[in-house]
Amino acid sequence: MRDGILYASEAQRIVRPDGTEAEWMFDSLGFSLEAEGARLAARALLEQLRHFEGRQLATYGLTAVPLLQAVVLESGGRYRGLLVRKEVKPRGSLKRIEGRIALDEPVVVLDDSVASGASVLAAAQHCRAAGLEVEGAVCLVRFDPQATDTLAAHGVPLRAVLDLAPDVLPHLRGGAPAVHNPTRQTPGGRRGARAPDLPEPEQARAAMEALLSRGELLQPRPSRARVGGVFISVRDRDDLDVRHARDGVLAFPDEAPLARGEALMLAAARTAAALREVSDDPRAVLARSVVAVTVFPPLERCHPGKLDERRFGVVVRSLERPGRIGGALPGMPGIRDAFGQYTHAARRNAQLHEHERAELYRHRVEKSVEGAARWQPTGVAREAWWGESSAARKCAAAALALVHGGKASFPQRWPAELGGLFLSRYDGGALRGCAGVMLDQGADAPPAETVERLAHAVERDGRFGAARPGGSAVVLSFLRQDLVVGDYGVEDIMGPTRLGQQAMAVRQGERSALLLPHVMVRDNLEPQEFAQAAVDKAGLSRRSAKAPWCWTRFDAASWLADALGVRPFVDGAGVGPASSAEALSGAWRDFLEAHHRPRGTPVVLYRPFDDVQVEELVPHWLLHGAWVKARAGLARQAREDLARAPLDDATPTTLAFALLTRQALGLTEAGLPERLLACLGPSGEPRLDDAAWLDFTPGQLWLALARGWARPRPEVVERGLGYLRRRWRAQPGWGAVAWVAQAAAAWARRLSSRAHLALCEEVFAWALPWQSDVDGAFLDGQVRWTGTGATTAVTLEGLAPAIAAARALGQPQLARREERAFARGLSFLDSLTWQARDASVLPAPERACGGLRLGPLRSDVRLDFVQHALSAVLELR
């Protein structure tokens, strides 16, 4: 590598593409044109090529030609090469690509370095234009990890031998070693006395004062306890929203251990240095501030499924860019779940790229504040509060009794932490009225009187129309922690709000309004729409009442009481005992039957609180549903769907589901296998107009052929499944999980092949670490605002046939692991399914029950996700 660095000098100018002068450049020709350098580079590239199956290499332009030749020679005949010209040869053969092209062999693009990825993309585009499958790319040096994301977006996964920051820059002239953990760096200062024997926040203040006033670093008190980190915050005593400085230290398991006292002094020194950066008089700032110390016990390496935003903080560290670290504490504003916490740490704080390799740690949190000073309630584990207690549950039962005219028993007084109380009444599944009151630390009327007043106010509430016949239900919502957020417009206020868990109140002058969090779910509101709805309710949308408005945020806990009893009301739905797989599959089947139309445009979406069906013809959704219905005992409905699906110019995905439906109904192939095979290129890659469908179509196509192709040709099957395997290994992703797994499982059973079952195992070795231990959801990031939702049903649709195949092929250990994951995922889908426990708040439960909500913050139901959920359970019957 030393011979590959060209330095600028008086005799050698180096000019960047933008015309500016550079001090050095990477020049692979400095070693690739010599025998030993070329041989060493080739061996390094061969290690990266092991991640791909393709034996055909291509390079663009001239610089990497010696490297390609060296790899071909060093491989002992495994690889052969292609040269992609930047311009078509103007004479002779008039070729763009030189070399013997094998259309049935995948291509891997080879380059010496990748900065933006433009050259690799150009090579890939020309190879694809020639009919070749491009499997990926390799290079010696990757200059910018962003290039990995750029290339992946174009279907070209990149593998690099070296990365610029950790592997090259330290070896340049004057280069410094890479700093993998910058938090361990100590600011300069003289050695001082030992820290005083005081509580940790006071010790931290003394250490900061010593460094700021005398330039001394206090020495730690003796401590045997090891920590994973210590952070110190300095906030203004009169306005805790003003944070003057925060800094600290982290200790990773692969580093030298850090004692608690040592970590405290280092964190204090770093925070003092941060104060110097924000003020010319840092001692004055410190004097008018409060100090808090947050301690992390030793960091625990984990995968994303182990995160729990209510209990643990998280630290993310890049494995590609030294010093790129981010974290997120538990209970932070605007973060409602593990996926939100992970993305906040990885994307916002560490600023990792999508495909950047990283490691993940979780930790508990201990926080202490100076003296008896107030401090923000966030950044620590979220504890259950009175509104979630059995006492609150009894109040909800009493409220229902009161509405029914019976006797009600309430506590003598409300707890001091309670800030407000709201009562919503439902008659016949429709909202009858809602009323609330803000409490003043228990100084208001007794609880019984308060709830009675609310019940009478609900009776008089005329906003929601006349009462409907049917049973009554109440939702009693308790509010606490009234944090005055301040003056904001609707564009900004929802950022620090935990969606679906916090109520929002808006005020300007005499006008005010409050919206409970489940309104967002009921009305399928985006965050900004939720804030705007509060503004509209307060009558502040007039021109004379312009933003900003004053907002207050409340934690909310709600209980639903009806004829079935009392239960938590979470994300707009009742929480009850788990339903069995049989009960869920029956509910999903009944829902699909209720929304089936024998002719005309099919229903694709149902909005339960409006009792509205949305129609649209989406052929592949329609035929996927037909396949599921055929297996669920709804053969007539499946035939009706099959009959109205347009197949003349259908996509391969639509043809695949048509073949699956015909097979499930016992009908003939109708020439569908031949039409599907005609979509394949020489290497087995489907020819598609939109490359984005390569995540879905290959698995769907080979699933259909496994079940509906009567006389498969072995060489064609091997070529197609080879592409499926290559595509997954090079570009794993949530869109492919279900379909690659189903195809591999189907062929594993049909051919009694453990090799194909191994591909299922690869798929779920990638996916299962993303399944949450908290609720069983897959943290796939495909549902807005929560990152989890009905897409878990799609993953289970792939997991179920993998379980069945493992059982059939005598792999009980694999089956048991995946059975546990399936059960946890089914539990999550249970929580998203409208069921009898929700009937008292649904206007048309006979049409809503069995519907699978799109996500925790959505009430609407997309029928294709109900199909995926039912399909998963049917595979294990």
C-alpha cells in the first residue's frame, strides 16, 4: 500500500476532479504493475470475491486492468475477465466490452478504489445492457462508506479490502493512528488533588471548577466498580430546557476497563472543556447551573431485538469509520419504541449510512442530580405510574357503573401526580361524547364528584350525533406530567412527542383544546395532522390566531370498560388475553370473506371508524388473496378472484400468484410455468422493467414453480435457485425475506434437499435478530412512525413454510427456534387485530373484527396484510 500513495511535490502536481490541488492520491499502478504488488493485491481481492458466486470479472477503463489480470492469474483459472470501455471502440470490432462474454455467468465488477461509485455503476450498466447479471463489486480501497449505499440502491453490493479512515490515513506521512473511541481522550491539565468525598454530582462540579479555575485535573477516588460510561449534563438552574454542556466517556468491552471514579473525573474534564467552547466565562455558567451525573453499568453487546426503550439505553459504534459513535437513553422525548431508539442512535446521532456495518450495545441507566434540584424526567427508565395501576383500573369500572346509573366507588382523593382526567363514552360502538377536566394537585372536587360531572357533560355533548342503540362503554384517560413545551407551530411540535402515548394541549389567549393520543389512531392522522387537529378544535385556525401557539404535553394512560370487563386501552384498542392461532386464523378468514366481492372492483382497504371500503384493482394483491382463499376453504371466492384478474400483459408476480391459485384449486397449469420461465435471463435473473421488484419477484416466481410446475427441468431449477441464493447473499432485505424463504422451503420439500433448507436458515439468521423481545414484532422499519406493524405478517408468511420444511426434513432444532419466533410474532399480530374485545368501540364490528391494522398508530386495514397473516397460519395447520 505504501507504493500506492503518490504525494504532491514541485515536480508532481495532483489535481482533484474539481480542479483544486491535493496533497496526495491513491495510485494503485504504483504496485499493480509490479509482480509482488500485483500478487499481494490479487490475494486480498480474492478474499473479498469469496462473498460472490460469479466467476466473471469486469473492470471499467484502464486503471484496474493490471489488478483484474493479477486476480485472473492468481485464481488458478477460477475467474476470467472482461474490460468495459468508456467509449465504444471506434474501429475494428466496435465493441464496448472486450473479452469472451458468458451470459449465463454472473459478473462481479472490480476496481482499485471507490469514492462516489460512478465508475462501478457505469460498468454495471454496460454489463446489464449486454444481458449480463451483475452480482456485485469489489475494490481495494473504499474512500466513502456512502458509496456502499449508492451502489446498493442500484443493485450492486460492494465489498472493500480497506477503508480510507481506519486503514489508509494513519499510514500517510504525518498520519495519526485512528481514534476508535474519542470519548477516552483527556483534556490537558495539571495533576490535581484527589476529588472530595461528596456525592457524584458534587464531585463532578468540584472537578469542573478545578479545571476551569486552576487548570487542574482532580484525581479519582478509589473505586473497584467498573462502568460502561459516565455522562455529565449542565443545565440552567432557572430554565432546565437550556443545556449548557453535556459530555462523557464510554468504555467498550474490548477496551481497558474503566473504574467508576476514573470515569467520573474524565467525564467532568470533558464537560468542562465543552463549557469553555460555549462561553467566554464558563465558571459563571457553571455557577448558575445544576449538574447531573448519568452512569451506565458495563455495556452489553446485543442485537436489535434485545432493545427495550422503556428500560435500556443504547450505544451504536461503526465498524467502518473510527470514532463514529451514537447513543440514545431510555424514556427520551419523541421516542416511543425500540425501533425509534435504534434509528435515533444510529442515524441521527452516529450518522451511520444504511449499509454501514456497526455493533450495538445496551445498558441500564443510573442518574443523580445535585442536592434536591429539579431535573427533567426523561433519559431514565420509564416506570409504571398511577394511571397504569389497579387503582386506575377500578376507577374505570366505577365510571362505567356510574354511566349505567349504578353505585360507584372512587378513591378519597386523586394522587398528586395526576394532572387531568378525560371520560369518553361509546354507545353501540360509536363515540357518544367526551369531556375532561384538568386537576390542581388534588385541590379540586372529590373524585366521585369529578367523574359524575364528566358523565353528565358527556350526556350533553352534542358533537357526535344522536346516541346509537347497543351497549355502552367508557374509556377513562388519566393524564400526568404536564410539560409546557412552549410556543411552536404544527410543523415542529410533534418531534419531541411520543406518538400514541401522549396527549397534546394547545392554547392561545382564551382558546384552548386537548387531544387524547388515541385520536391519532382512530382518525389515521400523521403527526402534523394530529397537531393541526388540536389547533382546529381550539378554533385557532382563523387568520387572526396565527402560530406559534403554546403547547403542553401529557403522558396518558387509558382504560376501556364495557360488558366484557376492564382492560388497558393502548394505541386505540383494548388489550386482552392472547388469542390462539386457530381463533386468529378464523377471524382473518371471516374478515376476508366479509369484504369479498364476487364481481367488480375488489376491496383493498377498510377504514373501521368510518365503516368505509376502498376499492382498487391491484392484480397481484387480488391473486395472492385468491391463493390464500383457496387454501382457507373459500374456493368459490378464490375462483371469482381468479376469473377477473387480467393476465394478458401480467407481471411475473401476478402470473406466479395465478399459478399458485390454480394449483391450490386443482386446476391445470394453463401454460403459466412456460410464461414464467420466459421471464428468466441466461443466468436465472428475471427480466423486469423495475429493478426494485428483484426483492420480491424471484422468490415468488420460484415458489409458484415449486408448487405448480408439473415437470421441472433440473438444470433450469438449479440456475434459478442459484440466482435466488446469490441475490439474497449479496443484498439481503426485508422485501425478500418472505419470498426467498417460501421458495427455498418449497423446493427443499419437493426435492428433499437440505441444501435448499440451508438457504431458509440463512434468511432467518439475518432476520430473527431483528425480532423484538418486547412484543414479538420484527423491527423492519417498513411502517411509518413506529417501524413495526402488519409487515410482521409477511415475515411470518416466510417463517411458517421454513418451519414445516425443517420438520419434514428432520431438523427439529431449527424448527423449534423458528417456532418460538413464530409464536412471538403471532402474539404481536394478535395485538394489531380488531377482535371482539374491541367491539364496543367499533361502529361496525361485524365488518371490522378480523382486520389487521397497518400498525400500532393506524386503525385502517389493508386486506393484503390480512392475507399474509392467514397464509402464515395455514402453512402450519
